[in-house]
Amino acid sequence: MNSRTQQGYLLLADISGYTSFLTEAELDHAREIIADLLEVITARLRSLVTIAKLEGDAVFTYRAVFFPRFAILKPFARPILRMLY
């Protein structure tokens, strides 16, 4: 195991309204829709970050990279925000 400290960024993409959607929609269809949506999210994020875990309605990702100033982070964050919103 590598115990070296790394710097980077974490991103948690979470589907808003997940619980209410599951309770209001037919369960079989709701699960299929959520699975399809998570598949699209992970496919788009995969080129920008490492997918660490899928949990329910969330995609946990990271990017081990050092940005010495926040301004350098903008080009990295902009495509992610554009894709999610």
C-alpha cells in the first residue's frame, strides 16, 4: 500500500430527488432510469476524473493532481460543471 500523501480534488455527483423519485415511480422502472442516468454521468466524468465508487444515487470521483492556485482549477472544473448542469 502506498502511504504517500497526494494532493488532488474530490467530486461527488449526487442525483437530487433520488429518494422521492424512487418512492413515487414504479420501482422497476425507477431503478432502470437511475442506472441509465448513472451510466451517462460516469461515462462523461471518466475522461476527467477517476471513478472511485458508485453508491445508490452518487458517483464518488477524484483527481490526484496539484493545482497551486485556484485559477488553474477552472479549466478542469468547467467541463464537469457544464456536463452536470
